Amino acid sequence: MVSPNNHYTTKSEGVTINFITPEGDKKTIIANKGESIMDISHTHDDIELECACEGSLACSTCHVIVDPEYYKKLEEPTDEENDMLDLAFGLTETSRLGCQIVMEKDLDGITVTLPSATRNVQLKGSKLS
Amino acid sequence: MYQRLPEWLKTKVPVGANYARIKSDLRGLNLHTVCEEARCPNIGDCWGGGEHKTATATIMLMGNECTRGCRFCSVKTSRTPKPLDSNEPEKVAVAISKWGLDYVVLTSVDRDDIPDGGSEHFAKTIRLLKKKAPHILVECLTGDFRGDLDCVARVANSGLDVYAHNIETVESLTPYVRDHRATFRQSLKVLEHVKKIKPSLITKSSIMLGVGETDQEVMDAMKELRKIEVECVTLGQYMRPTKRHMKVYEYVTPEKFEYWKKVGDDLGFLYTASGPLVRSSYKAGEFFISSVLRKRQQELGVGSGIAEVRE
């Protein structure tokens, strides 16, 4: 499913990213190079990713789980990122903070899973989407 | 499925002369408010003032960048906020004394980047304000200074009247809701220490409801506050400030908030302010002054008439 918020002219400028939501739905977005996963979630209403500290490495709410194949392609996390990542709930070996992953050509086709680990995901009384 | 905001949480858009005046006073002095930075729904009400009440705002000291990233708060986060403005204490004292208030609340961002957490800056602001306008009752809402009780003491000894520090939520949810540097027990220690070193100070705390807590947990939290002799407690509905913040778990009904008010009264708090839109400093002066008056009337055995608050 292509997001309606694309704002580039040719496909070659965009990079594809797949999100797996906590409910298990897959959403495919064509993002711009240079956008972080945090940026992408802000411009796409159907991607719910908290970023309480807005990318300043003071929290772990934008925690995502990267597919192993692409995890290897990412640059090593800084000490600051690691410190915050250590606090993330449901931490895995391929976890990263979404605000630190910047989309580039070599990440085309990456899949990230949004963990359901933070405690209160669903509004009480609402339907599961 | 998106659940609409319940009717009881809808508020009016801030407009009017008072609102504009406060805004221009603040901007002119480069001061910030938690009202704006944290997107308080009551801003129109408080800043608007009205026929029978003076417009008020809760100034947020030490800039508008906080070193922490709590999931419920939209104040900007930065690892390296701008340096403190050494003129801020003076500017705040000037601004507030102009507003003609009887009661004011000051708060601040967390400044874990500063060795004393900004406690001297905070204390100086209170001292200057009290010097310029000794008749104003001052309430301060502080952070936890990372549990450094010397910093807490510095603020507690500065001449303020009410010392507030928020536990924010119940013990079990604290690690999920607040920044990792904050803990439930650390916050209790702050409040306990204030009472210990300055028993005459009124202490106060606040709880957000609707983040997934159980009734028993709320009851326990309120009892913990009573155990350390906290006198005032406020309970309000968590409202998601932006899409980047945690979802609301539940919209607690006004009736349920009434129930918690009764619980607070029964537990022996001097005052319990409880309602969906209640916030730590919302009508703080009115609640405080009226409850102190009520207490005095009881002590004097007076049924009606206003007793003098100021000594």
C-alpha cells in the first residue's frame, strides 16, 4: 500500500520501507532519502511511532526492530543511542532507535517492526484496528 | 478506531485582551510558560482571567528545553539546552509583580546538564519575587533534581509557600510513563525531605489518570503521599499532547474524578482537586486559599465570614 503523502517526482529518488505494526499489519511506504524513521512516522498518519524526546536521545520510545539483513547495513549506534536502547522494552539483537536510522539507497526495501512492548497500546473500549 | 475526545474535555480557544497582554509581557521578557510548551487545555481559562479573577500564567523557568523525555510531555527535549539566562530571576519578579496576582505558580524544565540542577537559579527567582511582592503567595513545582536533596533544600528554603513535585502516575507505571531518570520512590523522597527540613511548608503532588493504572494503584499512591504528609493532591486526565506522545488508555469520567476527590478528602488531604481538566497549578490559588480559610473557620468555630489569610 503506497502512502498518499509522497512528495517526490521520480521513483528513483524514493526508498521503500516496510513497517510491521504491533497488530501485525504490513505497511509499505516510499520515503525520501535523508528522512529518519521518526520523520517518516510523522508524515504518515498510519505509522504510529512515539518519539517523546523528538530525536534527542533522551528516551527509547521510537524503538524499532530491524530485519537482520538490513540491520547489518546500518552504521554502529553511538554510545548515547546504546544507553537509551538499553532501556527499551522488548529489546532484541536487531533493535535500534527509529530517530537514528536515516533512509539511504542501501536501505531500500528495509523492514522494521514496531514493538508492542510499551504497556498501554490500545485505547480502552476502542476496536483493534 | 479513533475515539473522539469526550465532551467534558473540550475547551475554548484562548482569545481576548488579557490573553494578548500576558502573551506580549512574556515574549517581551523572553519568558516561557508551561501552559504553552506543554499545551495545557486550560490556557484560555487561566490567561483569560475574567470578571472575578485575575489572569494568571505558570511561568516555566530555565528555558523551554528539558533534558528529559517523558512520554506524556510535549516540552522540547534536548541533551544540551541553552545556558541559563542570569537575568531571568529579575525579569520573572518584574513580570509577576505587574500582573496584580495574589497567588502564583512557578515551574521549570529539568536541567540535568547543570550541576545543581538549576536549584540556585530557581531559589533566587523566588527570593527576588518575594522581595518585590511580599504579599504574593508563591507555589513552586520542581523536578526531582536527580534525588539531590541539597538542591531540594535550596529551593525549599527560598521563602516559597507551597512546594509541589509531581509523582505523575502510580508506582508500577512510572518506568513506562516518566523519563528513565525519574522514579516513584525518588519523587516521594523529594516531598518527604521538604517536609522534614521545613515543616511549615505546604507540600503538594499530582497524578495523571488514564494511562493504564488500576484503582488500587491510585489508592496506594495517594496513601504513600499521605504517609509522607503531603497536604495537597491534584488528579487530572492525561491528554495526549501530540501524535508523538503516548496514547490515552482511558478517558476517566467526571463521576470517577468526583470519587477520587472524596477519597482524597477521606484520606485527610488539606485539599484534593480532582477533575478531568484539573492540573497541578489550575486554580491552585483558589483551591489553596479556600481550603486554608475553611480550615481556619473550623478551628475558630466560625460558620461564615472570611477569616484573614495573611498574617
